[in-house]
Amino acid sequence: MAILNIKLDNVLSFFDFNVNFSFPNKLKTSIIENENLEYVPSFRYKKLNIFVGSNASGKTSLMKCIWRILLFLNRKEKMVLDEIVNKNDKESRIEIDLVEDTKEEHKLHRYKIIVTDKSTNFTVMVSHTFVNLSSNKSTKDSYENKLKELDSLQDVYMDYIECLNDNNPHSGWNVVLPGTEYLFDRIHFAKPRNNEEQKEYISILNDIFKTLDPSIINVKKSKDSNDAYVLEHDCGAKIIIQEDNLLSAIPLLSSGTKYGVNIANVIFAIKHHNNGIYIIDEQFSYVNSDIEAAMISTMTSLLGPNEQIFFTTHNMNILDLGFPFHSFYFMKKETIDKKKRITINCGSEVENRNNVSPKTIIDNDIFNTAPDVNKIFNISEEE
């Protein structure tokens, strides 16, 4: 499964918001391999999507929206949307285009969601349309040439349960948000299926933790508990990390090192292709920028067919890793019509040459995403 397009209106600070994750023309050279469906290779999508922006520019909000929309489609529970739709009289609208590509079938889906009566009944209506794709190489179906067909289909809105009950759940996702977010300040380990995977998971935990903190000399499974691991410190200390304990309560480790479990889990999941979509938000805020760059490069190289990463960062070094311009999105929050609105621009809108670094967009502030720091400097000037 891959996401091709999202539209949001009256959802958090998103108003008439649209972001697209497809691209029409194959790149001559790219370090990201096979940015296309496995069985419909002419159908291109962005496997890596990196969101850059200042504080409160909407990065985490967008990740929450993507996660909540997928959760809603899978669980068919309307209150999953409660945290993202605005509590006002205006209806909230969500639209998402998803593509599924298996040996048996290849479909481009569109879900349109309308939420009303938010303070009373919380009414959710859904329209679902889809078009079939052809795996015949001579047909060369793409998102762009199937849009006209998809747009021509009539929307029939019905109660969300009635609409979604006839649909098979789409393939899964893996989401990690910062520990400051509700439900994400808990430790959860990957669940290896056999002894071989268990050894591999422990090896990944060792690689991650030893990189984040060189004073950690070993990570091993606890002998006393099936859902705990032990970090051995060079000072002789043993740090117990227990399933479902608070992430913030782990002793001795730095803020960045505590996120090692989350990072190891994602890398393990990508390596084993356990999920179709990976949403990784602000896991490296306290981590050295070179380590973060190495992590995202590794995650991207491990991606399999029909898989996709959504990744947020403040680290500008990632712009110099050689990823294509179309992988980068620049976000900001600005006042439009007296409302704070989130806007987004893709790097390929201004440049797509492989011999130019996307960092030039930031250095030249082409999308005007640099934060306004004048109020900070004003503090020293105030009497």
C-alpha cells in the first residue's frame, strides 16, 4: 500500500490543504531504487517523504492526521477522528488516495470523509471509489493518467460503518511519535517470531544503543522476564528496560538514547517488511545529526516493494544525503484570512537536478519557511 494524495479541510490547522506523494516522470538517476509499484511498474510514488519546517509548522500534525486516517479506515471507529477534526460548526473534510498492489489485484482507492455534528452526534459519512490498474507493461498506468477516471466517478456518501464494512483492511503501518505525545511515552518492543529473528533484534538493539551511547557495552534479553531487556553500562550499571514502562522513566540514559528502542523497532520492522507505511516523527530531536542521517539512509535502503516512509526532521544535514528533490517537503504556518494555516511546498517545485543539493532551498529560504526570530532579539532590547 502507498499513499498518493491527501486533502484536509478544517482539520487541525489544515484548511484547503493538499499534499501529493506521486511523481510523473521517472528520474534518470536516483539513490532510491524502485519508486514504483511492484506489479505496475509504470505507476510511480514517492517511497521517502521528508518533512522539514520550523517549530509548530505542522509536521507532527500531518503525521497524526495520516495515522488517524489509516486507523479509522482499518478499525472503522469514528472517534479515532475526534482528535484531529476542529470542534466548530463547519464540517471537516478528509480525502485520501491509496493504491494497493498485490499479485491478485491492483487498485487505486479514494476515500472521502465528511465529519459533522461534532459536539452532538459526531456524524461521519464516507464515500469510497476505486479504479483498477493494469499490470500489462504496454498499458503504462500511472497515478496521473488514472486521475481523470477516478475523478469522473460519482461520490455516494453513506454512514461510515456501512461504507467501510464491505472493504478489506488495507495493509498495515508502523507509527512512532515523540514521547511527549499521548500514548507514545511507553516502551514497546518488536515481537520477533522465532529465535533467529530474536537474535537479529538483539543485534539491532546493540547497534543502535552502542551508537547512541558508547558507554553501553551490551544489550541482552532479560533472564527474569520475557518482556524486558538489559543494557549493560561500562561503569557496571545494568539498566532494565521493561515493556509498557514509561520511556521517560528509564534511568541513566540521555534523552536521545531513550528513543533507541523506537528506532530499533522501526529498522527491524522495515528490514522484515512487516508494514507497508512507516510514520517516523521527531525521534531524533536529541540525537546527533550525523547519526540521524545514517539512520534515515539505512531505513530507506531497507525499504521493500510498495513500502513508504514519512519522516519529520529539523536536521538540515539530511538535505545533503543525495535523496531526490521530490522527497522533501517544506512546511510553515502562516496567517491567511485571519486564520493560522499550514502550507506545504515540495522541493521539486523549484528544482530537480541531481547535481544540486536540496539544502539550497533552505539556504536561500525559497519557500519562506525560516522562523521569524525578531521577537527573540527584541527581548534584549526591551527596557
